[in-house]
Amino acid sequence: MKDNAKLFFNRELSWLRFNTRVLDEANNENFPLLERLKFIAIYGTNLDEFYMVRVAGLKRLYQAGIIDCGADKLTPSQQLDEIRSYIHKEKSKLEKLFKGICSDLAKENLYIKSFDELKNEQKKYLKDFFFNNLYPIIVPIIVDSTHPFPHFNNLTFAMAIKLKDTQNKNKIKFGMVRISRMLPRLIEVDSGIYVPIEDVVSEFIGDVFEGCEVVSCTSFRVTRNADMEIEEEEADDFMELMAEGLKARKKGEIVRLEVGENKDSSLLDFIISHIKVQREDIYEYSIPLNLSALWQIVGAKKFAHLTLPSFNAKILPPLNNTMDIFSVIDSNDIASFQPYESFDPVVNFIQSAAKDPEVYSIRMTLYRVGRNSPIVKALSEAAENNKQVTVLVELKARFDEENNLYWAKALETAGAHVIYGIPGLKVHAKIALVVKKVGNSFKKYVHLATGNYNPATAKIYTDISYFTSNENIADDAVKLFHSLSTGYSHKVKLDSLFVAPTQIKPQILSLIKNETKSGKDGHIILKANSVVDMDVIEALYEASKAGVKIEMIVRGICCLKPKVAGVSENIRVVSIIGKYLEHARIYYFKHSNPQIYFASADLMPRNLEKRVEIMTPVLNKGISEKLFGILKLQLEDNMQSHELQENGEYIKLKPNDKNAISSQIEYEKYINALNNASSKAQDDKAKKLVSRIMGES
């Protein structure tokens, strides 16, 4: 089947369609205006990373002469052509959406204005702002034989300027102004009025280039290859190697040039005469560059009424018990679903372990922990209190390398034993192990999750969090941490848990094969971020051909092609894009025992074959029902759900007036209902949802 390219979607083009679904939510009138603007910011950030990593990777493959690189059989050159065409076509849609939202925001007294649209007193304010705040910091450059064109780091924002000599009007010069990332991207003039910084600079830059008159100017931004290549086998000091890699990232090959609205073609000619970039990778925009900067407005507290109301995450029984958390875990296994349920118990678990005099050992994996991490602080405190603290800090977590280097050094300084990753593998597993003395013996407590130990992302990512003192799982946790310490993670096999790269993929394939035997009575539900692995896809095709009902909730990339006659007509694929980022991986197989698994791993070769990941079988009946209820609810979503078609397009589902279901909103109602079960004010939908989710699976 792998020889039939028509049965597989291209990974990169599938990702582009995902980002289009993100952009389309900016047009969703069910969302408040700043919530819609937020989707444009996310779209821009996503596209930056896509070019830095995926497009850069395709360019390297093309330069290396690689032709065949996927089941869809598209060459790197063909993929690059498709990507460029797709993004160029989508540019007008992006510009129209941005301008439309800005027009609607103006009705709410929130403006993004050009300098020319301002009142005289506002212009005077910006003149003072320029000379007091920008003039001392910006770097003006005339490019000539003694002043070479400067190096621009990745995602550098700058302005190109065409000038003429005031003494000799025929003498044309070109210069530029580098704009520091420390400066605000949008300058607030009055309450609710923002002006892009390039508008301010272009208005007063003539006062910087003495003896010259400004003819024209435009903003531009460069994107470089940011995918570090690390020769781990040759490294004596992995931390030093990563630090060098971060420096090299700033000098990677330029893979994209973005240019602001520009009516003077000679400015673009000047830029590309000094910046080596293919014409197809130049994008000219009539809206401000660097869309991620829109978070500055989205996060403004005074306009909070233009965003969705924040949900107050709940701590539900038994985690709200006044007993210490270890006694609570002793009573039963516990699962929570962030961000609806609070992440605080996870932080409390590590903080309590750090302070408990009977706790001897804490071991954790850290992939993305965020800034000002209370978990790292607690681990440092534990190490300073002479507890045995072992932490694997994954230095190869893309775009978090610098942050993780900082925390690794801080933990080591506090006295923790720090492991800086495993050669050849990324450690993406989310696991913590606490060993506590109880009486005359030791008891082990384990936390497993689909998401990172990051309190900030736990407020916006949906993830499963699971506490247990199950002896078999705890023994596996010890075995796993021993393998991480010795560097033999690529060989370890566990007894109750399943670990990649040795066990998860074979187990997934075995579960699919077992369900295939049940034919039309079979049922598989897979919730993941991405489905790319060809072996898994082929197994699902075989199950579909046997009559198995297969439902997939895949937020991002999906290389599987549904609804193909004779192959995948029994497979339905949906993608949910909404207020929260769907991040949990939950896998259900009707005829397996147990039926439910959750994992840190997506169904991608990198997760299943090149990372240390964990998949956890759910043995507890109540937790199994809870996770099945989540899957069931999301499959009923008809407000934020998009269904994948055979041609690769996604159609957004349309609810009818009597049956409109947003799974994220409904789950908020469900958690509120559980938190206040005695309230007479519970609405009917919440009551029905409680009944449905707690029903038999």
C-alpha cells in the first residue's frame, strides 16, 4: 500500500491546511474580536516556525539531491513549489481578515493606525517618543564600501531606506535601520490607539541621516533555518554543544524574506542584492509584519471584554481533600483534564515532596517548563534539603533550548543530578516519581501526563494528568529512570507501561490488528495532534477494509486519507480548533483490555521511533469512563469541528439550532456542574452532559 501515493496526504501540505483552519477562526463571528485577532497571531507564529524548520529542512533535502522522501512521493522541489503557491494564495485572505477585524475593533475604540491618521497632538507625542526612546537605540546604516550590509539574526525586523544627497540631488544612497526586539512592536499613543513602530521611524528617520533626504522606505523581516544539527556522538560536553548550536541558529541560511507595503521596487532590489533568498520565498504584505506581536493588544487588560471570558479551573474531589496529596493518591488513582481542572495539584505534588521529611527521592523529566517555574523551584529546594533529585532536562526541545539550558544549570547548582538528554533520542515522556518512606518500607508515587510540566500552557492546552501509586507502574517508572541515567533508553522495555522507541508502536499496531479481527463490531477512536506514521496508517486501512468503525480526532497533520472506497470508507477524521489547543493523546480500542490508553506520543515516526515516550494503559474503570466521555463529546462537536475530505480539504461542520455543541464550552459547563453539583442553577445541557460522560463505555 505504501507504493500507492494516492492513499496518503503530504505531511507539509496537511500542516498548511491545519494553519488555514487556525486562520479561518479569525472569521468566526461566534468569537469576540480580540479572540479572533488572537488566531491571526497564532497563525503568524505557526508560519514562522514552519519556515524555520520544515521549509528549511526541505531546502536541505533539495540541495542534497534527495528525491523520494515520503509515501505521497512528492519530491522536496515539488513540495517547496506547493508550499510557496499555497502561502502566496493565502496572503490576500490573511490581509483581508486582518483589515476587517481592525475595522470592527475601531467601532470598539481600539485602533491600529498609521501616522498620517493621527491628530496633531498625537503626532507630537510620537515625535517626543521617537527622540526620547527610539533615537538613542536604533542603529542607522548607510550601505557603501566602508559600511557593509550588516548581518541579520533570525526574525530580525528592520527598515530599508532610499535617500538622496541634499547637496547632490542625483546621488542616491541606500541605508537601513535595525529595530531592537526590546522595543514595542506597536506604540500606544492614547488609550486604545496603537501605531506600528515602523510608521514612527519612517516619519522621523530623516533627522537621523543628516545631509540626506528620505525618498522612500519599507520594513522587512528575515527568517533563517533554525533547525539545529547536533553531532551528539562527538560531544564531550552536551551543554556546551547546545550553546554553540543556539549561536549557529542565528546565522542559518535565510529561507524567507517578508517585506512591508512598498511602492518603490528599487528598495526591494537593494534588499535582495544583499540578502540571498529565492524570489519565490519573498512575501510582500500590506499589513504589519510579525503577526505574533499582536499578542500585545490581545493581552491588554483594558480590552478583556473583547476576549472570551477566562475559565476558572477547578480542583475536584478527591484532589480538593485537605489530606496531604500522598494520602489522597494512596486511596485511588486520579485523573484530571486540563485546563478545565486545575494544574495546581501537580505543582502541589512536587512541592509537597520537596518539603516532606519522609520523601527521599524525586525524579522527573522536563521538556518545556516555561519561565519562573514553581516546579523547578521546588526541585531546587528539595536538592538543597539533601533529597536525591534526578531531573532529565531535554535540551533538544525545539525553541526552548535556551530556557532549558538555564534551568539545567540552576538545578545543577542547587545540587540536583541533571541529565542533559539522551544521545540520538529526544525525551518527550512526561513522568515524575516520588519515593517516600512509609513505616519501615518505601512507597512510590507516580505522575504521568500527555502535556508538559508547565503551569502557563496548562491553562490553554487540553491534557490528561494522572496520579497513581500502583506498584507495577511505579516499578516501571524506576526502571525507566534507571535507563535514562545509564543512557540505555533505546533498549528498555517495561511491563505495565509502554515506552518508545521499543514498545509503543508495536503495541499500537497489535491493538489495531486485534480490533481488525472483530470486523464490523470493531471500534477504534484515536485522538492525537498528528497522524503521520505509514505503518499505523496502513494498519488502520486494513481495519477499515474489515469493517471496523474508526473515528479520529486529529488537530494538526493527518497523512491518512479517509472516505476512499474500498480502503477507508469506514474512517472519519475531524479536527477541533477552538479556545483551547487540543493536545491530549487518547487511544480507544473496543475489544482490548484495557480499552483506553493515553500517551505523550503522537502517531508520528519521530515520536514512535526517535523519542522516549510513554503510553499508559488505563486500568481504573472510572478513569476509563471519563476519558471515553471526552472522546465521545469531542466526536459530537459541530461548532469547532472540521471534517477531513478525500481531497484533503476540511469542511467545518454546521450545527442546527436545536443541536449546537462546542465540546470545549460543554466541558466547561460539565466541570462547573461537578464542582457545584448541588446547585439548582445547573442548566439542562450540563446535566445531560454529566449523564452522558459518566455513562458506560
